[in-house]
Amino acid sequence: DAGVTQSPTHLIKTRGQQVTLRCSPKSGHDTVSWYQQALGQGPQFIFQYYEEEERQRGNFPDRFSGHQFPNYSSELNVNALLLGDSALYLCASSFGVDHYGYTFGSGTRLTVV
Amino acid sequence: AQSVSQHNHHVILSEAASLELGCNYSYGGTVNLFWYVQYPGQHLQLLLKYFSGDPLVKGIKGFEAEFIKSKFSFNLRKPSVQWSDTAEYFCAVITGNAGNMLTFGGGTRLMVKP
């Protein structure tokens, strides 16, 4: 059990559509980070949320947006989906923005057709 | 921008063989270094990490890694692998100018033959 829960586990969308992925952090964690892992590559940092604000952002376009709720859970939204957005999306939780004790979820596999 | 290179994409070993996976990073300042493992169908798990102090760090399941600052390297080692070590291994770094954003290497897929 990873302690970090992501939903759904798999998703198929059509180009141009919008998608929302969800993440519940491990109990006691208040910070959520999102990563994109394309097939055959290492995870790439999308952004991090703490205290319901985006604290850090990687090199991803504005089509990628997020939200953190008062209970620390988080959503990742991707608009105007492209074929290249097909990937495994990983959520990682931690305690505070300066703590490196990440716990990763098992991910959501997004396929864009 | 910082980057992490893992030179071996696929490694095949027999049980009891020794393992060394290479990892190099490009950043001249302070770094924190990590090795993660992803077993088939499971989530990323932390094997070990280096923040400061003794450059030889020991992790779970008999793994260890050595930080060599002059070579910008953080290679992962295990003296004797088991079939259960079959997994994908990722090296990652947090640099002093990047908050706590992890930058990952491309991964090394290890297959251990029984």
C-alpha cells in the first residue's frame, strides 16, 4: 500500500478533450507534487502544491493546471489534450515544501487517441 | 538546467552477480541525490538518499551508492543480486536552486535471471 491514492488508474481520452486526475496524499502529508512519466523515460516534474497554492512549476505549458483542497488532496487538469500527453501521471506527497520524504502513488495511465 | 544521465538502459544479470548502475548529474552546486526503484506494477519506492556526510550511503535490501563529487556521479551497487531485484531503477537529484523538485534520469531496467 503506497499510502498515496490516485484515481482513476487508467483513462482513455480523445485529442482536444480535457481530463482531471485526482490524488489523495498519505496521511500526515500536506504537500502534493505531480510528475509525468512518458513511456521509457523518467518522471518529469509538473508542479507542486502546498497550502492550496502552486509553489513550484516545471517546464509544462499552461494547459496543465492543478488545485489543492483544504484536506490536502489535489487535482491535475489537462486541457486540449494532445497525443503527446499520453503518459503515466504520478502523484507524490510529502510533509512541507522543504522535506524530501516523498511517497509516490501508483499513477494514472492516460492514453490520448 | 540540471540533468541526470543513466547510461545503462537495460541490464541483464544472473542471480548472485554483482550490480553497478551508473548515474551522473550536471550541476555544480549543492545536490541531494536519490535512487528509486519501481517493481513491476508497483509505485516508486526510495532505495537510498544522500544529503551530506559519508559519501557511501547504504539503503534498503542490501543496496548502496557512492557519491563522488569530482565525477558528478552517484552509482548504485549491490554485491549479489536476486531474482526479486528485477525492476526499473531511477536516479534523481534535487539541486540547491530547484526547491525540492526531483529531476530524474531516464531509468535502467534490470532483469535478473534465476
